Amino acid sequence: MLPRDSQASTEEELLKLLSDPFGTEISQDSVVIAILTSLAITGAVFLLFCLLRPFNTIVYAPRVRHADEKHKPPPIGKGIFAWAKPVFRTNEDQYVEKIGLDATVFLRVARMCRNMFAVLAIVGCAIIIPINVTQSAAFSKKSNFASKAAILMMTPQDLFGDIFWAFIALAYAFDIIICGFLWWNYRGVHKLRRKYLESPEYQNSLHSRTLMITGIPRSLRTDQGLVEITDSLRTTPEVPRASIGRNVKDVPDLIEEHEKAVIELEEVLAKYLKNPDSLPATRPLCKPSKKDPEFTNKEEKVDAIKYLTARIERLEAQIKEARESVDKRDAMPYGFASYETIESAHGVAFASRNKHPKGTTVNLAPRPNDVIWKNLPLDAKTKRWRRFVNQLWITLLTLLYFIPNALIAVFLAKLGNLGHFWPAFQKELAKDPKFWALVQGLLAPALTSLFYYFLPIIFRRLSINAGDLTKTSRERHVIHQLYAFFVFNNLFVFSLFAAVFSFVAAVVAKSREGGKSFMQIVDEIQPFSNIVTSLCQVSVFWVTWLVQRNLGAAIDLSQAVNLAWGSFSRKFLNPTPRDLIKRTAPPPFDYASYYNYFLFYSTVALCFASLQPLTLAVTAFYFAIDASMKKYLLMYVFCTKTESGGLYWRVIFNRFLVGAFLANCIVAVMVGARGRIGFVPWSMLAAMIPLPVLLIAFKFYCKNAFDNSLKYYTKGDVSKGSEAPAPIDKEARRRDRVAVRFGHPALYQKLTVPMVSEKSKHLLSELYRGRLDGDLGATAGFSDVYSMKRMSKDKPGKAAGTTGPFEFVSESNMDFENFKDRPEFSAEHGGDGSVYGHISRPGTPSAMSTMGGSERGRSSSRDSERTCLGDEAPGVTYPAGYHHTPSNLREYSPSRDRGFGLNRTNTNQSNPYEVRQETGLLQSAAPMGAQTPRQQYTPYSPDREGSTDYFRPLK
């Protein structure tokens, strides 16, 4: 009997732990201590930021160091609080100019939350707290119960009867306040968006008057076919300049593998050459890549430096060969069509918004750096299936995460609970309790934080696999998925798990007794009343949790993680020069995660507003603090990686309406459980039916009033569709650069060059056994970077000593300021031509400056290639093989020699190879509207350095 009794007690103990796995019972003293502790630590972290900020501009003001004059934020003095004046005196119009529309809309959302919850807190606390406290005191006195803690008396735990009409009226008041703030800010975002559409930056950009057409049938996959598709809408007589996509097949994968190999080689060299005066006794080893056909035994380790350099050479040769054969492949089911005017492009896009002309989908083109190119060829059927699979995975992850979450809360957060079921571990706990106390304090938060760190990454990859065409749409989907995950797992599962688990356990126990039906058992248990009691008790936890969010906001402001990680990695790890350069750049702002936090905190506060109105006051205080802190961070620290032009607003708007609806559901549960004693309060529940109807009506009103003008510059005049199209102006069309600006990056993307610290330059000739004669021609591996011998600085005209195909960077030059004009660095840190000055896409003609139409030359450290057509045929050109008229059977380009194929050289002060040759990707390319056979091209000569015989700017 003893083993059986022991097993029964173990099961009872496990059920007891699972009935409240997250430890939601918190005393009033614990709440006060948690609030005071959180505020004290927040104040200390904030003071630490004020003290450290003047002495570390790399971390606390990278935008001041790197942004151009137009986008540079106001200067800050060295005083402790000198940052406050420029932050609080900058208005919204200045925000748009300095930090972009996405960041401006984010700050507007933060201010909206601050003001909205301040009003809700005043209304809620003024009405709910007096009602709850007086009714709870009267109930305790009538029932002769002991007085409860003050924080629990603020909840409706002891309320019954007609008093819940006040909560119904409050639900209407809350919805009106929420909708009022949303409407006001919808108007504000609409005004900002219209100013953005009318700004010189947008008006002078190519994507603003370009359409992206997907799902093109095979019979129309030509440039002329794109024109036929747009003409079928008959909204404008203007004929667009069109460019059909090319099938680059494995080139993007090869480039990705090449970049991975370069990064791996840099890491190997950084570790091996950490101390150049005392190298390790053995050379580094690595396992060959599973994708490398040169090695059959993938488990055998080889010399890492030799293998990686050889692999890089092979990949570059494959990339070069694949790029030259692009024209032999058929066209893709997507393309771009650019108009001379924005009105024409937006008019066509508006006319096609609910149509599929000739089976295609026509949308306004995003920025070129916003496109997810590998998803453009996907057909509608494939995308539907992928979206279904993606939604299935996300649903499973969202629904099943509560299992490991509950186990972490039960066993890892309280290791003593694990000892009850594992006697051997209990002995270890008894041997060294201090050590395991430290593990208990770090393990559960570390695992949870690690999961939440990777969760947005997981959702981004799932969204890409589902077929999202742009990074902006991917981020919007990530916001939606994160919000659903957090609300389900961190709000409802956390808050209701104990009540639901107790209800299920009680039903099982009652059913074993027999003699009662399921409905009788439910009536006896009263699950909804128990749910209300559970929610009232757990509301105390959410008050302390929301207070602690202030600490997270202060840690964000202090940039403590970046400071600590930078110091730790420099001392104990082996950062590569590329890593050190990127650490001095403005980090990209993760809009999806931060918006999700705002939305989740708001939803928690709205759902518990009627249960514990203190959540409203705490949330208002949090947004008052964080709205100010985020102003500083967005102005001086973070950058927008991919500017969407404020397109996140509608996602935020919809989620706030969802939060309001969930808050109404909580009130409905309270009313249904406590509104009438003995029977269901149908009249009260009926009075709440209009609430969701009003929310839906408000949603459609805002959609009809604002959405079209938010997206389209003009709706066009569809009444003039009967006019015959104007004849094609070939000269005007050839002045545009649609094919190059919206060409697949795999056709022109510059290959990454391994970076090595300059202090190790003298050792590289001993380590590197490859090409040491400095002749890195077209067949010698790194053909797109170095094809001329490096010239000596000390002896002009003489070749310098050779060290191999590497880029050497001195420690004094390992700063983003020296590399911000290079797309490989700027692409990850907001360098899309809007922060650091105009940066052309590598390998493409210099685009018209988005700063107002002027054309700026790029820095000589990373200049793009040019293709010179001469006076005879100025205009657009394509990369090699990228021709105006595609053909599935073409084996060569039927074009006559135009004498283009310019290979520019440039000088890089931080690179020992002063004279460098850009890739010959554009050699022998055909201009739009003309087809000439490929012949030997004329190499670029240094005496043409001052030539202006390049592309004409956009109109």
C-alpha cells in the first residue's frame, strides 16, 4: 500500500502545482515592494544613462556621427540633462525630415497610448474604484468576512446584481474614448502620409511611379506584354516603360553561399591572428560544406584557410558563369512598368485594385530594397498552399507553447518542485543551495527571453516561406502573429489556466462520483463565477508586471546590452573587422517587436481595466515614460532599415480595435456570471450587443474615409478609358532605368571581400598559399573586386608588395563612418539613400537623389560600375544578358558593338589595393530599344576618370 499511497500523493502534488503553474497569488506587500523596487531601479538606470551618454557617442548618438546634414538630429551638449531640450522641442514635421515617416508614426502611436490611457485611467479609476471598494466593504460587513487587502477590494470580486449596469456603461465610455483617439490619430497619420506622397523625396523616386505586376501568363512575359496588361485597364493614354523579370535561378543561392564562406573565413582569420606575434601552434581546421561537391567526405576536417579561400574562388567562378548565361533563360512571371508621371501610375494601380487584368496582379511597386525577390515568381496556387501551411505552423506554435511555458513556470522557476519528483536532484539541491538558487534565478528568465528573442525571427522566416513579396508586408504579418501569440499565451492562458484547470479537475472528480449530468455538474461548479474570481486575483500580478515594464524601457534607453556585449566581445571573443565596423553603426529599429509590446501592454490594460483599474494608471505612467525615451532613441540611436512610408498604422489600428473587443468580452463574462443571482442576466447581455457592431462600423468608416488616399497619390479618372493609347516615345522610354533599378540584385550585387585587420598583413603571405602575384584577373577568383596590381603609396607608379585578395582595415578605420557608402554595410543600417546621403545600388546607374532631385556622386571607396553608351545611344542599359526582348532559345545577344563595358577603378584609403576594378557585369549589355551583338569591349582607361559620359538623370 505504501508505494500506491506515495504515487497518489505525487499525483496530487503535481495536480496542485499545475493548478497554479505561474504563481499568480501575490500579496499586497509584495505588490508595494515590487513597485518601489522597479521604480528605484528604473531611476538608477536612467541616471546611469545621463552620466554615460556624454562620453560614449558611438553607442548613444551614432546618428549624429553618421547622418548627412539633412537627416542629422539636433546637436546635444555634454550636460547630464542636455539631451532633454532638443528631444522635447522637436515637432512632428521635423521628425518626418530627420527620422522618416515610419519612426514619426511610431512616436505618434506612443503619444496616442500615453494620452488615451491617461484619460481612461481618470475615467476608470474615478468610477470603478469607488464602486468596487464600497460594494466590497458592504459585502464583507454583511457576510461577516474579514476585510481584504485594499488592492483586492478595488476588484469586482464580491459584486453581484444590478451594480454591473455601471460596468456596461463604462464599456461604452471606454469604446468611445478608444475610437475617438484612433479617429483623431487616423486623421493625423493621413495628413502625414499625404505630405509624404507630395514630398520631393517621394515625387523624385522611381518606385513612386512604377507598378509591380505579378502572376503574368507565359504568353505575356515580354516588355511589350507588360504594356498590354497595363493598357487593358484603359485609365491613361500614357505608355509605360516596362521590364520583365529574368530567371536568375541559382545565382542568389551561390551569392549567399559565397557570403557565408567569406564571413567564415573572416572569423577563422580573426581567431587565428588575434595575436600576430604569437600564433597558435596548429592551423585552424573546419569541416567542408555539405553543399561542396569537391569533397566527398564531409566529416573529415581540412585546413580552414586553404579550404575557404578555394571555396570562395570556386563560388565566384560559378557566379560569373551563371551571370553571363542569364539571357539563355526564359522570362519570369513578374515585371515592372514605370510611367512618366505619378498620377498615371497611381491611377492604373487604383483601377486594378480589385481586378486581375489578364490574370495578373497589379500593385504599386515598393522600394527596390523592400522587395523579397525569391517570392516574386510564385503563382497564386503555390502562395495559397504556403500560406495555409504557414498558418498551420503558427497556430500549432501558438496553441502548444503553453505546455513548455507551464513546465518552465512549475519546475525551472521553482527547482524545489522538481526535487519533489526527482530524489537524486533533491540531494544536489541540498548540497549546494546557493548555487542552485543562482541557477533558478537565471535559468527560467534566460530560457524565456531566448525564446522571445528568436520568436520574431521564426515568424519572419515563416512569413517569407508563405510568399510575402515585400519586407514591409512581412513585418506587418509578424506584428499580427506576435500579437496573437502574446495575447493567447501570455494573457489568456496565463490568466485563465488555473481557473480552467480547476474546472476540468472538478468536472472529472464529480463525474466519477456519478449520479449527475454534465449540465448539473457545471451548474454546481459555476465556472464563469470562478473565472471572474481567478481574473480578479491575477489582476494583482498584472499591476506589478506592467510597473516592471518601465524598467525595460529604461534599459532600452541605457543601451546596457550593447555596452555590455561590446566590452565582453572585445575582451573574450574574436570579433572580425566587419563586426567591429557594424557595431559603430546605428542599429536598425525592430518595429514589429516594439509595436507588439505596445499593443500587448495596451490589451492587458484594457482587458483588466474593469477588473483592476490600477492597470490603466500604471499603463499610462509607462507610456508617459517610454514615449519620451523612444523619442531620444529614434532621433539619436536607431535607424529605419526599410522605410515603408507609415504603412504600419492600419495594423496597429486594427489591433487596438481587437483589444477593445476583448475588453468588452471580459465585461460580458463578468455580467453573465454576476449580473443576476440565480439566472442569466439576458437584458444586460443584450445591452452589450451593439458594442462589437459599433467597433466594426467604426472600422469600415475609417477604411472608406482614409485608406485609399493613404495608399494612392491619386485615384485617376477612369472615365477617360476609351481614349486610344499614345504612340510609344522610344527616346523618352530609353531615358528611364526600370530594368536596372528594379533588376534582380543577383545580376549586379557586388561580392563580399574578406576583411582582415591591418596588423596581420605581414603574416598573410605566409598563411595564404593562393595568388600572391597580385594578378587577380577575370579567371583568377576574386575577379569582381581586384584585377589590377596595387600601387605603392611610397613609390608612385611602382607596384606594392602583394598579400592576396583581402581588404585590410586598420583599427583606427574600423568605424561605420568610413564604410557607410558601401551597400554591404548601409543596407542593414538604414542606408537606402535617406539617412547618409544618396547611395546608389551597386552595379547600377546612379539614381536620382531622393533628397530633391540632385545627383550625387558616390564615395570613391565603393563606387558603382557605369556603362557608357556614348553620344549615339544614351539611356538605360541592362546587366550582361539582361536584354529588352527575352527569348527562351537565344544563345547570344543579337546586338552590334556600342563600345560600352566601362570598368571603373577607384581608390579606397582603408584598402591596400588602391586600384580596384568593379565587376564587368555590365559589359556588352544592350541598351533599351536597341539590340546589338556582343563583341569584345573596350576596357576602362584611368584617363577617363573625369568623364561625365554616364547616364542621364531621371525626369
